[in-house]
Amino acid sequence: MLLAAPIEPFDWHRILWSADMPPAYLGEVAFRCFVTYLLTLGALRVTGRRGVRQLSIFELSIILALGSAAGDAMFYNDAPLLHVAVVFVVVPALYWCFNRFTEWSPRFSDWLEGAPLLLVEDGRVHMENFRQLRLTQKELFGELRQQQVEHLGQVRRAYMEATGNLSVYFYPPDEPVRPGLPTLPERLKQLQRRLGAPGPYACCRCGHVASFKEGDEPLCPTCQNDHWLPVSTAERVA
């Protein structure tokens, strides 16, 4: 049995140069980078501007596939450029075909890229869709805070788009402010199970609002949660 030669740490000749490749091979690496870079630019042109700005799951899988093919071809001497060129022709062609098919079949489009899901409706979290997306409340409230949402009572509708962005629709500014579950982290720490004062409270899980008496220990009729928070009635400042 042959033993591998011992490795000398910080052997700069081994780190900077390959024992199997002459220094002139660096010129071929530069040429491979140039060719694969042009192939990558061409493939990205096929996906269009939306593919660069907001990647869907399908578009992201294409970029990862092309990235793997491009990275290998840039410096591996046993990765022929013609093979890589075939990859860069076939994958964008598949993208184009799938794009046309999603235009013909909305059901296939929803399966492939996902459909928009209603997450907040009239100030309350849509728990079925919320669980379907496997989101956490921290993630949802973080997205809402980025749109200056201080409590769920300010939100008429909120949709999770297929791209992963959150679209939020608000009540008209001339309508009275609805009470809702606070989204601020410091307020979310003030959970109560046994209510300390009478008044309106919001379920800390789904945002259901109801009024209770002092000392009550209610269960939420929507999600069966037993922790509550005093509601917020702050007006939204955009």
C-alpha cells in the first residue's frame, strides 16, 4: 500500500502552483474565464430583467446550475468548453420552454413558482396560509416593520408573493384606526396569560382582538392560543 507524501504546511509553491500544471496554464484559465463569463451573460439575458432583480425558485435553480458549470470550466483542465457550451444552450432553452408553458397553464405556474398567499386579512394573521409557508412570526413581523407597520390593525391585506416579497395594503387614511396586535419587538415581550386589567387585547399568535375583564385567562377562538397582548391603536406614519 502506497502512502501519500506528507503535506508541508504553508508550502507556497504548492499553494500558488499546481504540481500537475505548468505556470503557462494560467493563460488558459484566463481564456476559460472569458468564455464562460460571456456564456453566463448570454444566459442571464434570456431570463430578462426580472430574473436579475427578483429570482423565483425556478430562476434561482437555473443560476445555480449555470454557476456550477461555469465555475468548473474556468479552471479545471478536464472540463471541455464545448461541453460547457452545451449546458449553457440547453439550460436557457429549458427556461424558455418552461416560461412559455407557465403562460399557457396557470396551474403549472403556481406549482413551479408558487402562488401569492394571503397572510394578513383585516388585521389578523391567516393561520392556515401562515403555517403552509412555514414562516415564523419574527419573519412576518420583520417584513411588516420594514413597511412602517406598527400593529396588525393597520393592515387590510398582506400577500406573500411568489418572489418572496410581501405586498401590504392599508386602510384608507380617513378611516378610524383599528386596534391590533403590536409588531414591535419590545411590545411582543409583554405577553399575558392572566390579564392584569380590563380592556381590549390581541391574541399574540393570530392577532384576534377581543375585550376581557381583569383576571380573565381566555383562549383565542381562532387559534386556541392562551397568551395575549394589550392592543395598539397607533396611526401609521408612512
